[in-house]
Amino acid sequence: MAEIDYNKICFVIMPFGKKPVGGREVDFDFIYDNVFKPAIEAVDLPDGGKLQPRRTDLDYFTAHIGQEMFQYLEYSRFAVADISGLNANVFYELGVRHRAQESGTAIFRQESGPPPFDIGQIKAFPYEYEPEDKVSESVQLIQRVLTESLAYNRLDSPVRIALLAQHAAENNPRRPNIEPLLVEADNALRMEAWPKAIEKFKEALAASPDNPVVLMKRGLVYRDQGKFAEARDDFARIIALSPDYAEAYREKGIAENKIFMKELKARHWEITADNIRKLEEELPSGEQLLRRAIELNPIDFDALSSLGGVFKRKGKMQEAYKAYQRAVEISQGNTYPLLNAITLKAHAQGRFELESGHRLLLKRSLSSLQKQVEQGFNSPWSMFDLAQVYLYMRDAEKFLYYVDEGIIACRHKWQPQTFRETLEILTGAGIALAGLGEGIAKPQDADGALPD
């Protein structure tokens, strides 16, 4: 038998047969045959030839299936993992792959609620296979992700990032073991004990000051707590350590833009193009960092969405719409860029009129958002997004209900203000929807009860 050329192999990590996902039965064999296999076979390798899909249960030669699986995980040029249904074997194999290879792994999932906490920071591309017309869209998405990932060959394994940081500290004769501190920090995050988590990250960084994983974790906590200067500094340190770390550019760009807008408001300047240009002479707005993040990873729809937000706040509505719409296409309808694309299209037209594609995507987002809200995931944004979906579906009662729920979940004044500013794009264009005026007033009423 001919030797396997692992340099051309894409190993597919996914459940076999029919498995439950989100209360329904999913035929993963059908998905492999009709979604992943044709997508992988359509990928051109940068060095010539085509990528070849493999799944261990479909290899018909005599060998131990466990041995085959580990060899595929260890040596394959690329691997894709479908985490739909949160299958234990899939997560085990994904962990093995992340330990084996620093790049060449992509994660996909059907929209069935938030991913587990421990991989919540890893990009997982959503796909669909029902109705039938979604199959071809998902094939195109997977083909695009694999093609661009192979071309850029960027570091995507959180395990290897951590090990690289550990190896960088090998000159330290003490070689501190910071794992217990990280476990304590993660446990504190699960309990929403933010100060304790930050303290544990601080202790870990005192022992291992150039650890990008710890810096990223702490920076994200600072970001979520509204401490944008501290977050910016952590992301800047990561970039100094790893100049091609796309996510660090993205997160630093987001933090810089928050600082920029806060300073604009602190000076009581109106948000005009002239005032923004004037302030940019003193402070970066985050735009260049986000552009760099997209240059490093063109399929990062979070970076595209964030760049759209920068354009939106600068009043560059057409550029903002293009960025959001591109993020919608890459993510196959992620709610955040979708809602912004709909909002900016209505602003440009001076009227609210949903196109059929956007209407379908809104309906599909309801189940996922509802699960996020029920599980407290991505709060308060999941609540605000759900409110906005109901606003656009002309259900004023549910819109106002989830606006209230979102405000209750807010911890900082800037959170409801950001939501209000999005809604004001509609009223600024003279658009009136049932409940919109009352919905805008609610965040204003909450200002006095929240810290900056």
C-alpha cells in the first residue's frame, strides 16, 4: 500500500452517524459527505495539488483505528473540527491536534448556543446544512476558510501559544509553574469574581512576565470590565512578543477606539468628522490596528465588525456598511454584523425595509440568541442583540422587554450608551419603528445608576 502523503491531508474531526444537537437529531455522515468533503476537495494547496479529506472510520485498510487517528492528528497538513453537539471525542481529538500542530486547524459549529467556556476565545465558524440551499453556502465558507488559512499559515493553537511562552521563559532557572494560578483565575472567572481573576493573572505574570496567553486572558477581562487602557497595554505587550498575533491587533484596536471615543466625550466635543480628525492628531482611533488584524487574518469577522464600528463612529457609513456586510458573508449571518448592516442600510435609504435574505437570517438568529440569554453568555450584548432582532421583526413588546434585561445586566455606563447610539442611527435618518423612542430613552435613564 502506498504511503499516506500527510502534506495533502485534511483530517476531519467530527461525530459519526446520527447524534443529538440542540434538541434535534443531526446526521453527521450526511454533513461529511455533502458539506465538509466537497469543500475540502475544492481547496487548492499553495504548493500545488488539492487537499484530500480523511475521516478515520472511512479508511478501509487494516490498522488500528486509534493509531490511524493519532497519526492523522499529528501529521495532517490541516484539520477541521465540528464541535456541534459538544461531543466528548471531538473535544479530545481537538486538544490532541492543538498540542501537535501550532497552525492548520479550523473549528466549525452549527448555531446551537454558546461554546464551552474553555474554548470560548477560539474562533468557531458557524455553518448550516438546512434548508438545502444552505449546503452550498457552507461548502463555500469552509473552502474559503481553509484556502486562506493555508495561505497565511498563522498560529492558531492555544496550546502551542502557551508552550511557546513557556519555552521563552526557559532561561529563567526557576521555571515557575503558573498553571495553579491560571486554574484559580479561570475558576474565578466562572464565578464572575473579576478582581480575584485579575489578581491571579497578575501573580502569574509576575512569575512569567512574557506569557502571551496570560496577557491575552487578562487583557480580555480588563476589556470586559471597561478598563480599556489596561487592556490596551496588555495587548501591546503581546504584539511586541508575537508581531503576527492577529487577535492581539484586533483587541488592541478595539481598546484604542474605546479610549478615543471616551476622550472625545470627555472634551464635550460633538462627534463630527472635523473633531475626530482633530483628536486623531493626538490619539490613535484603533483603525490602523484593526486593518492590520484583517490583513493578518482576512476571515476574522470580529475584526471586520469592529472596523465597521470604527467607521460608523467616524460617520463613514458607507465604509461601515461594507465592513459589516463582509463580516455577515464570512460568518454566514453572525448577529452582531447583521444587525449593524441592516441598521446602516436603513440609514442610507431613509426607510426601514428588510430584504428577504436579512429577514431569514434574523429569524435564524432567534434560537441562538435566546440560548445565549438563558445561559448568561455574552451579557449584556446577547440581550441587546435579541432586543434589536425583535425591533426589526416589529415586536415592540419583546424589544422593550429585552432592552430592560440588557440594561439590568450592564456594569458600565458605556454599555447601554453604545446600544442607544446604534438605535439613534435610525432616528437620525427619520425612521420610526414601534417602541424605538421608548427603547432609546431607557439607556439614558440608566446613566446615573452605572459607573463609567
